[in-house]
Amino acid sequence: MLRYTLMRLGIFVGCLVVVWGLVYSGLAPRGLGDSNGMWVVLLALVLSAPISFVVLRKERDRASAGIVQRVDRMKANLEANRSQEDIEDDASRTPGQASRAS
């Protein structure tokens, strides 16, 4: 997951540098008044989103598979703990179980 995040951040920074260069060279329009910095960031976000979607498809699938495995493992652990608590609770409520265990 960290790898995907860093790759996505890298694509955004690359787009930010390209957009900044285009705006300050005059090839892309400047923002209004003092909004030029925000314009550059917004344009870089708009450009980096579809690029990330296409370029990072395999990495995104790999990250989601890892997340699914972790969630499944947590569910299994939770169910094991829940069933263990149920067994202990049933044993404590059943009369005669305590005398047989002694």
C-alpha cells in the first residue's frame, strides 16, 4: 500500500512540475490574480488522476489483494476469539462442569 501511495505521489509531483513549467512558460493559461498557485495544483491533480488510474492498475490490484488478505485474517482471528469466549462462557454457566474439571 505504501508503494502504491508513493508511486501515486510521484506521478502527481511529475504532473505538478510539468504544469508549472507550462504555465510559467506561457503555454498554459495562468490563474486569475493570486490564484496561480492553486490553479497549477488543481490542474496537476486533474491530470495525474487518470494517469495514475491507467499506469498504476497492476499496483492498485496488488495493494487491494493485500488489504483483502489482512481483512480476512482479522475476521478469522475475531471469529476464533468470539468462539473461544463462547466456549468459556458456556463452560462457566453449565453446572457440574466446574466439579468435573476439579
